Amino acid sequence: QVQPVESGGGLVQTGGSLRLSCAASGSIFMLNAMAWYRQASGKQRELVAAITRSSASIKYADSVKGRFTISRDNTKNTVYLQMNSLKPEDTAVYYCAAINYVSGAVYRWGQGTQVTVSS
């Protein structure tokens, strides 16, 4: 199976916006919930947001609630992360993953995309 592929990262100023995209193969995408994680330098990887196959259930880390929005387009096998009001502490490598929504088990990771927020 092919790993998910992230895109859309980059450098943005504080208060700016970015939209990350993650394209996954049909079986990975359609059979699983999808999630975005991030890992800042020297820190553990953390869950940012997750969405079930039908988009009926969504969850966010407290640190991004009200600023980030996860969504998915099942016709395009793509999951998105819209990030608004970005802060320097959002700087990290962002990873897409196919997951078990209940247990949190990760089935497949993407390669990651760097997001840098300048102050």
C-alpha cells in the first residue's frame, strides 16, 4: 500500500493561514478515519485533528480548537487541514495518517510537511 502524501506546508507570518492537503490511495482512505498530527523540534508527535470516514465525528486538540478545521473529500481521496490565526507555536512538521478513530492506532503515516510560523 502507498503512504499518504501531504502538501501545502510553508512559511507564513503570525496570524496567517495555510491549507494542508493529504492524498491517500483509495483503500487506505476509504476504509479508515484520517488524522493530522504534528511534531515540533524536540517534542513528541501530537494529534491535531481527526475525522471519521463519513465525517460524522471530528475531534481537535485543545490548542487548535476554533482555529483549525479538518475536512475530507471522499470523491478525491483527500483530507484537508485549514489552519487560520497561526501562531509561532504551531511551527512543526505536520503528518497525515490513516487511523482507528476509537483506539487511535495509526495504520499508515505520510512523509510530513513543514509548517513554519514566523513572529
